[in-house]
Amino acid sequence: MKSPISFDQFKKNPISAIAFLLVIVVGYLYIDNKTVYAQQLNEHKVRIEKLEAEENIMEEKLDEINEKLLECLGLQN
């Protein structure tokens, strides 16, 4: 792979060459950050779905316990 900047160009204008390299690095970091963010978002969606399912199960159990408690206390309508 041939570099877009030759060594002679780098010697003539090192600040421009470094700025060009920094633009490439920042672009790479931006894309990498977006990819990692998308992966984390998908992982969190799966986790949230599992937690919501668990919460529904717990709520059903709590409702059953409350009904039994009301029966025991004789307060159920």
C-alpha cells in the first residue's frame, strides 16, 4: 500500500502532513466509537428485555401472594 503522502512532501510541509494524519486518526476513532456504541446499545436492549420479563414474573408472583394474604385475612371481596 502506497502512502498518500511521500516523505519529500512531509519534509517540505510537516505541519500539513501531520494535520492530514490527524484527520485520518480522528475519522478512525469516530467510526470505532460509533461501532462500539451500536454494540453496547444492542447488548443493553437484550438485557432490558430479560429484566422486563423477570419483572413481569415477579409482579405475577407478588399478585398471587397478595391475593392469598387477603384470603387469609378475610378481606377479599
